[in-house]
Amino acid sequence: MKLKRGKPEDVGVSPDRVSALVQRAQGWVETKIHPSLVMIAARKGTIFLDEAFGYLSPDNNSPPLNRDSLFPLASVSKLITATAAMILVEDGLLSLNRPVADYIPEFANEENNRVLVRHLLTHTSGIREENVIGRIKEEGVKWEDPFPFYWLVDNFETYLSLIFKTPISLAPDTVMAYADTNFDILGEIIQRVSGMSLANYFQDKIFQPLGMKSSCITVPEKMRQFVVTRPHTAPAYDFTLHAMDIPLGSMGVFSSAMDMAVFGQMFLNGGVYGNSRILSRSSTKAMTSNQIPGIEGRFRDEIIPEAEWGLGWSVHVNGKSWAYDEILLSQNAFCHGGTGGVFLWVDPVYEIVAVFFSVYLEILENERPNACTDLFINAVLSSIVDL
């Protein structure tokens, strides 16, 4: 099944509720919660919502945002990296149950030898980002918040070597501690096993077969004018400017909302989109099922009794996802968000694929962004009227 455009009523969705959501989103932009926002929602392969609001940049002469504008995916990039890893698994080139050190010998030490590739995908490797940060500080890097991405542009190999030399601080398979470094290591494994750059592997195995023409790691110069930029006072402002040249498996991809809707539909279809099969149905099932039952999650100072994580995806099994605990989500839903305001969500029970690409401007006291993703989820699900 490929995405096509249609009317809400064609797929059992209330047009009145969709119109109300559009008006509400316009209000989020007018009140400066989100200066830039793209929303896409599809059900049963039919796009019934596709809107863009706001401007491409904070400049006074900025052109308006459009549906094809490029957003830094930030952590949603992890889904691309996870998919690439599973392609190598299906090709018989990579095993999830082998030690990371089998693929990256310099990662080997007494503690790290217990880390398996699957631990990277589920954030249960025992790697703590604060330990990696400590290593970077030892190199004399002036630490700033957000992460000093400008340093990575010229020091990416140093960054990787510091990760490899940092011993784990938790026993693998005991705690889900979300860490970007897991996927940066995974990205390096993909490059070594495939013999290709991460950018080329993504392009050849995922973007090109799916027709994701706006997706890339290194944004070509001619396309940079279409990249959404944040106000300099916004969280992760520095990331937008400097991530365009870094092959980060954790957050290096730029894409459009429509491209990521196609990616989500591929998962909803069980690994295929049109005539292109990216993954087997068994792989997509494994990626979107809870792989760490009973394991608690930690994120900054927050502890979640059961993290619920697939291979790359946050899953929603027991009514509370690690990422989003909206009560209207089905127990088969899976999603992933990213710093800055990007979010991709798939719900097989309701046959929904939805994308919410935004720019948020404020971090609240609980370290959660002042964003409207939860409101978007609830509004889309409550618009379904044929159940």
C-alpha cells in the first residue's frame, strides 16, 4: 500500500474534527508555541491531514514553511539507523547477539565485552552519556548546553574513539538508559560491516527504494535554503546549524514530513512500500515489539518502572510508552520523537501513520518541551468515527 490523498470521510475520519485540529494548530503557531509546524496524518493509506504553518526561519524576510521543508530529525534518525542495522541482519552480515567488540575491536575491554549489538538498539548497553561527556571534557572541550555540535564537525573521529574508550557503568540488560552514543556506535558498525558510508548506505538501502528524495545525512548546499532553522534562543539551536556535516547514527538525518510518513507507512505495511521491500515482516515485528520486558528506564532524573522499547522504536504495550503515555494510543502503537520538536507515530490497530514536525521554544521545569504533540495524538485518534 502506498500513500495517496483523500478525504477524511473516505477512511472513517470526521472532517469536522480534522478542521478543528487544523484551527487549533494554527493557534499554536499564532501564540508562538510553535513558530513552524507541519502535520501529516494518514489512515488506511489515505492522507486526510497535510498542513504546514508558520515560517522557515526566524528572519523577518523568511519564506513561509511548506510541506516539503527539511527538518533535522534529531533522535528520529535512530529509526533510520535501526532499520539499516536490521537490513544487515537480514543479509546475514550482522548478528544482534554478538558482542559489539566483534565489529569494533577498539571497543573491547573487560566491562565492554559484555555489550551485545542488540543492547545498543534497546539502550540497555550500560553506556551512560554523562561518562562520555566527562571524557570529552577531559579533552579540553568547553561544555555547553546543548551539546557543542560545532566541535563534532572537526572532531568526529575523536568523538568515536572517546566513546569506544569509555567503560560501561551499568550491567547490560539491567536498565534502559537512553543514550545517543548507543546509536553512534551502531552507525559505525553499519559502516564497517557494509563497507559504505552511513550516508550512502541509507541512500541505497532505504531512501532511494522508498522514494524519500528529501532525506539525507549531508544536506547538499542547494538544499540548505529549505532547512528549517530555530530562533537563536530556542533549545538545540546550535544543533540545527552544525549537524549538517556529521554522520551521526543517533541524530544525523534531515528529512521532510512526507518522506517520514512514507517511512512510517512502510512499517505499517510490514516492511514493504509499493514494490520495494525494505525489511521482512518478522523484522518489523521484532523492531516494534517490546524487547526489554520488566526492565526499568532512566532518563535524566526520571525513572520509568518498565521502559518498553523495541529495536529502535519506543513501544506502547501496557498503556504507558517511555516516550508518550497518551491514553488513547493502542497497545500496539510505536513512535519516536526528537529534540527540537519532531515526532513520528504509527498505530497498527487504528491503521494510522502520523508526523508532527515542529519547532518548540521552551523547556519546562520537568525538562519536557513545551510542545503540543500529545494534543495532536489525542485529536487525531478522536477523529476516527467508524470504530
